[in-house]
Amino acid sequence: MGRRGGGNKGRPVNGILLLDKPAGLSSNAALQQVKRLYRARKAGHTGNLDPLATGMLPICFGQATKVSAFLLDAAKYYRVTMKLGEQTTTGDAEGEVSATGPADAAVVDRVVGVLDKFHGEIEQIPPMYSALKHKGERLYKLAREGREVERPARRVTIHSLQLIERGADYLSLDVHCSKGTYVRTLVEDLAAAAESCAHVSALRRLGVGPYMDAPMWTLDALETIAVDEGESGLDRLCLSLDSALSEWPEVEVTGDSAYYLRRGNPVLVPRSPAQGWVRLYESAGRFMGMGEILDDGRVAPRRLMSTAGER
């Protein structure tokens, strides 16, 4: 999970807010503004967006922090504009130009021609300007000191890569990718395959996991609602805890089974899936949390909510 604001101050808020992060603001700074508006006791975000980037930043309040890992692991959807002819130190428009190359219609054609080669599982070398660590130090800190270290390649998956717009020296693409994908690196690798160089000039996250084309709320909109409707208006914008988990099958448990699950004991539930994670609901339709199917077929509690939430 991203950086979190905890402590005993504030009020208990439970749910997931889909924030439309503005450009020029770090993910943590955006989180702190939302947390302040909600006066929430506990909140965290699910995966950094670079300051340059805009778009979906799920904010998990209270009990929702227990399911935040599922959103961190979920696939992401982006719209990226790649500016051809210039590579930068950071891989985006915030860095200094570090290399130049051709940028014309022929290069654009070549990039379009290599898009299919980047579908599926690919290898990426993470950028120096990233939050990954090398011997305990963040890579971006080393990069700011002018140091570059060897980074092992990582395997990521590009589920789809679709051309949206093309110009004389740029392309806009929709990217559906696995967790851990660096879009800045993807842009650089696409340009290199087309015998040029490029950087990210604009990046917007359109969706996270189950939240594709879902309504997002800007900080300005939240400020207005806070003034006009107060905390109750803000709370209505929050999605249920289990909305982040629609990928996993649902298992309904009886009163006795719920009792034992809440005390940490695995239970046998008829007609449960054969394996994997499951969403647990009490018979009244109240969300209990997440469980996992054991080898013997029983359902083991894994991440239960302290207070049940409505389906």
C-alpha cells in the first residue's frame, strides 16, 4: 500500500474513494489533502502516480486498507503520450534532455509497426528515477546524486497496447498492463525499437483493476461537496470495501461458520470453489472479508473486517 496517514485523530471512515489526481502533485500530497477533507482517522493510497501523471488514485479509508493489496496487485489502464526525438533523464517531461534522435512521420510509422511486439510478457529494466531500492537506498536518490547502478530486468505483462492518436512527432497510446510496469520505460523501449528515442509528455491513469471507466472525483469537487454537504456528502462518494474484489468468487457462510471464521478457524462451506481466494459474506449479505481455500477444501479466514460491511 502507498503511504498512509494513521493515528487516533479523526473519525472512522470505511470505504474506497476514486480520486482524480491532478498534475503537479505527489500521490502522498494528494492523499493528505483527501484525508484532511474527510477528517479520516486512517487512509492510504494504492500505488504511486508520478507528479506529472493525472488520473485514478484509489484512496482506501479505514477497513479498506485491508484490501488495498489487491488493488496494488491489480492490472492498470493508462493513456500515455510519447514525444519522439528526445529522451530525458527522468523518462518524462520533468527531466533534462539526455539524448536526441529522429522525430518524423517515418519514425511514427516505425513505432506503430512495433506495437505488436510489445504485447504479452516482456522484460523491462526499471528506470533510475523509481522508488525501487538498491542496497537499501532508493534509486531516485542515487539518480539525483548522478549515480547509476545496474538494475536487473523484471518481467511484466502488456495485456493490450492500442494506438489512439498520432501526430508529426508524437503518439498517444492506451496501455493495459500488469502491476510493476513502468510506462516511461515502455515508451523508451518502443522508441528504441523504432531507431529513435522518446519520453512521456503526458500520462493519465484511466483505471485500476475492477475500476475501469468508473467515476473519479477531483480535489476541487471534493472541496465543494465538503462545503455544500459536509462529511455525509463526502461519505456518499465512497465505494464499498468489496467493490475492489469483484474478480474473486463469493462464498456465503452461515452463522456458525461465521462465528468460527471470526475466531480464526477454517470451516467447510458446501459448494465452495476448489482453490484460491474468495469473498466471504454472512447470510444477511454483509461482507466479512477475504478467505482462502485450503488443500483440504476448507475456507480459511485471511483478511477479515473488524466491522462487517454491506454488500
